[in-house]
Amino acid sequence: MIPVIDGHNDLAWARREGFGYAVQGLDARVPALHTDLPRLADGGVAGQFWSVWVDPALSGAEQVTATLEQIDFVQRLIDAHPDRLVAARSAREVRDAFGSGRLASLIGIEGGAQIDGSLAVLRQYARLGARYMTLTWSRTIDWADSATDEARHGGLTGFGRDVVREMNRIGMLVDLAHVSPATMRDALAVSTRPVMVSHSCALALCDHPRNVPDDVLAAIGEHDGVVMVAFVPSFLSQARRDWVEAGEVGEAPPVGIGDVADHLEHIRDVAGVHAVGIGADYDGTDAMPSGLEDVSRYQDLLDELRRRGWSQHDLDAVAHGNVLRVLEASDADHAAFLAGSAGAPVSFAPRVDVALRAAAAAEASGGATGPRVLVVVNAETSGPRRLGAWLEEEGIAVDAVLGSRGLPADLSGYDALVMLGGGLMPDDDDRAPWLAQERALALEAISADLPTLGICLGGQLLAHVAGGEVRADFGPKERGATLITPSAAGAADPLLGGLAQSAHMIENHQDMITALPPDAVLLASSAAVENQAFRLGAHVRGLQFHPEVGADDLARWQEPTTPAEDDRPVAELLAEARAVDDENTRASRALIAGFAAEIRAAAAARASR
């Protein structure tokens, strides 16, 4: 059996989502996953880069927190199974693990957003054992363009180039999966060490933006890097990619071991056999090719290459030798960094600074404190997502506070309030004792007519405290792309008017509002839910739909655990959402822009008092 080192496996997030981050039970087969210890052994996996990925719904410091939780999972996993797993940083430690019969466990950070713009955070990840970082995930970030989002920088910014330089200095491999071709080329121009692509395929064989063009493949080969082929069917087969883009109607075009072998051979032919590796992406995608359904099947792929005439030397190279060579090329840098002898950092400027923030706010407002919004978060997975980023782009300071950690006593110093969802009832105090204070803040906002958005649970909470009726049992369910239609009052509303005559919102909730408060103005409805949006006074609005959510968020949805008769498959909902995503984003952005204008007006009024 040929030892395999795989470049990318998302077990950590899969265990977070479906198993509460438990590390127990993986020493037996787990049918719900692609990965468990028995099947890793069956597949000959001797080394694994465990991906620590963070949902982009989280932002800023939340990305850092979630990354640390992911790293903690990997470390606990190793500690729980010391007879089967061992932590490894260097090529030597991986080879030592081979000799001991244990699986060498390495860590890769899957997205530059996870450093929150701080090279100090990057360095801490390296100290914790991370040996690569993917420069972006699926969204363009402040310093690098993603392959699957709008390009804003033409590749890397100046800070992005500094990230690559610092990664070279501390011995972290630069991973070019997920990034745009321009970002790939910029990184190759800056990096003084071989780079990797942890899980992508060849663009020449399948026109998917996640794949690598031939000129970049050739450049990676020239610089002694490695491209590790993913097993994602829509990266491998043009027919499968076209089927996905067309909405996944009918039976999926087949994808098998031969398609993976074709990509491995193409990369070998363009970049050289020294530049080919395997990065399957198990537990990071739903479907896998026939014959490669889980981590037990790597040897079948190697058998296919053997049938195609690959030599034993070349099979060893693709299975583990090439990625070990790339890792080893940065091992001395990493050892020097850990020993404190790697020289001065590229930068040690602070990412956050209270004095600088206060000075900037004062300058922007002519000496007064700038606009501030309190965002109440009722569940860590419920935002703020793009809403927070859009408000910050509008010059609004966003203070996101998790209710379970304590809410402010009042709204002093705030110019607006946002209350998000969380899978609760408005008076569910036994499960969420902070809701009593959240209701008090809502009443204060209504009394002051402070610019307020209550979204999902937040909207239901506003209806509840203002005298409306919120049902105790579930009402109509809306999951997928829902057409929201403004009323006459909504069309004239500064926020809801952003939806124009109607707009699709991407939903996953059930209606709770039986009757609006007596003084409420109905702003929007959908086919199944009349009370989709309402207004109290001039500036307090409740929404049952989610301007927070875009089509990308659906990619991580799970099928309902207790499906209803009319539930549709997630793949169908995702295709529907992607078809209206531009419309959804435009309308949601317009709504938030209107809200930001009201916040600025409230801040100006506060400053003049």
C-alpha cells in the first residue's frame, strides 16, 4: 500500500456542524461522514492536512475565534487517539510518523479572512501548528481577490504581498486554492518558497473558476510547487459543471476515478510529475466521484494511474513525495521562526487600536463620536453576516454583542439597534435569559423611535413587545428563494422601497406573527406570509425575512432532520437561490443603505443636542 498525504479534509467543520465538535466515535465507521479512522487506514492515508475553515457568515474577530476552535478540535482529535494520530509540523516529523504507523496530522488555514487583517494573528496560527494558509476562501477579502467572487484588487494588494512575504519568513506554505488567477500570479511573483494548491483541478479540462489555468500550472512546476487535485465532481467534469450551473435538473452526469486521473495526468504533462498531488476535499462537499466515495479509496485511484503506465517512483511522488518536498522547502524557515531566529517580522503594526479608532471617529464627525449601532446576536451562527460589513462600509461602527454574554443596560451612545434571529420565541426566557433585557432595549428603541431593524426573531420580538400576537406553534415555512412584495406603504418606505416592486429573499424560517401591533404599518408580504415586514413609528422596522443571507450561505445548509412533506432538497433550493442572488444582493444592499442613512441622521441629531 502506498502512503498517501492528502492536502485538504474538512472533518473539523463537519464535526462542528453535525457532532458538536466531539472527537469520540471516530475510531469506528461513521456513515454520515466521508472520514473516520478505520477508513483512513483502509485508504493508506499516512498524512493529512486537516483544514480549519470558518463560515464567512462570521466576520472580524469572530473569524479568529472560530479558527482557534477549529484548531482546538484538531488538537483534541490527536490527543483522543494517540495510538493512531500524531501531530506533525515538518517533513521529518511526517516521515517519523510513517515509521511509527500513526497518521501524521498537519493543519491548514482555509482563508485569509481568518487572520482578520493581522500578521500577528497569522504568526500565532503558525505557532499553533498551521503550516499552510489559503489566501482566500470563496469571497474576495480586503487584500486578495477570490476566484468565485468579484475581483476588487486585480490580485493582491500591498498588504496581500506582505502576507505572502511573512508566510515565507515563518515557514507557512502559500496555498493558492480558491484564489483568482491574478492572485495566483501575484503570489508566485512574490513568494521565494514553493507554493501549493491544496484542492483544485485543471481549468483546461473543466471550466470552473476554482480550477488552475495552464500558465499558472506551468509556473508552479517551474517554482517546484505542487498542485493537489480535488475530487469535487463539478471541478472534474465539464458536463457535471454545466449540469450544476443549469440548476441540477435530472440525473447528474457521472464522474468517476478516470476523471480524477485525467486531471492528474494533465497537471503532470503541463507542470511536471514533481508538481502533482492529491487534495480530495472529503467532508467539504456532498458528492464524490464513483469509486472514490470516502477516504478508504485512495489506493483505487493509484491503481488506475498504475494501469495508465505511471511508474512506482511517480506513484510515490503523487501520493506523498511531492507535497513532502514542498513542505520541507519551508521547514527551516518554520524552525527558525519557532526558535526566534527568523529575523524581524514584515510588520508588527496593531490591527486594532482604541486611540486610533477614537481619533478616526472624531475626525470623521468633526469632533463628535461617529454613528454607532448595537447588534444583538441571539445565536453565534445567526450573524451579523453581510449586514455588518455593509454598515461599516457606510461609515457605521458596529458593536455586535452575543446576548448570552450580557447586553448593555440601555441604548445610551447608540444611534441604532439591530436584533437578529436565533431559533427562539420572543419570551423564551428559560432557554435565553437575556431576552428580558433585549425586550427592554426594544421598548426603549420604540419609545425613542430610534432607527431599528428586528430581523427574524428580532422582528417577532418587536411585534411581541408592541402588542402584536406571536404564535407559539410554527406557522408557514419558507425555505429557499422567497418573493417579497412591498405594500403601498412599503414602496414609499425609505428602506423597503429598496426592494422595488418585489425582490427575492433567501429564507430559512417559519412565520410566527399572527397579528401585527395595533399601530404597526404593514410594509411587505409574501405568498405564504402576510406580515413579512412592518414599521412602528417612523424608524422602527421588523422583518421576518433575512437581508443577511445570500446564496453562498445555502451551500452549507443541511437537509432538515425532520423533513415536512413539501420540503425540497437543498441542492434544488441552492440552484434557485443562485439564480436570483444578484437581485437578492442588490435589494438587500439598498435596504441597508437606507437604514444607514437613517442612522447617520440620528447620529447628527445626537451630536447637535
